Amino acid sequence: MNLKISEQYEDLATEWQYQMILILKKALAKFGVDENQAKEIVGEFAFDFSMLHDQGEIKVEGNSFNPRISFDDFSGNLILSDEESNLHEYAFGSTSEAYGE
């Protein structure tokens, strides 16, 4: 597998975030959560989850790591970014889009 730094990463990451939002929206609707309350929950979750991705730190066995996602293009390339991501900036806008606003 080849590691590929690409400007396409931000578009892929925001679409990944949007798809995650849709999954959470559907799950909350399935359990009967009021749509207005669900939108608030989804927005807060998307923001906090994105902050973990953008600026968070996890510790495993005494070592610190910053979570990152990558994208397999199914042709042997793993698409990455060497720049700081800003998914948290899109969280509430993507949530509004998912709720048709």
C-alpha cells in the first residue's frame, strides 16, 4: 500500500463526517428521540468527536497518539493529510445539512 498525501483528504474527511452524522441521526430517530433534541445531540457529538480527531490525544500503554483517519482508494493508495485537520469547524454545518437546513 502506498501512502498518498492529497488535497482531496479534506473533502473525503468532511464526507466521512457527514456520513457519521447521518448514521447517528437515523439511530436517534429509530429510538424515537424528538427531532429538535436529536439535532442538538448530533451537533454536539459531531463537534466533540471531531475535536478528538483534530486536536485530541489518546494514551495507550503509556504512549500518546493523535487519532487520524485515512482513506483507501481501492487501488493501493492510502490517502492521508500532513496538515492539521479542522473537522470541528464543519460539525454544526454538516449537522444542519443533514437536517435539511
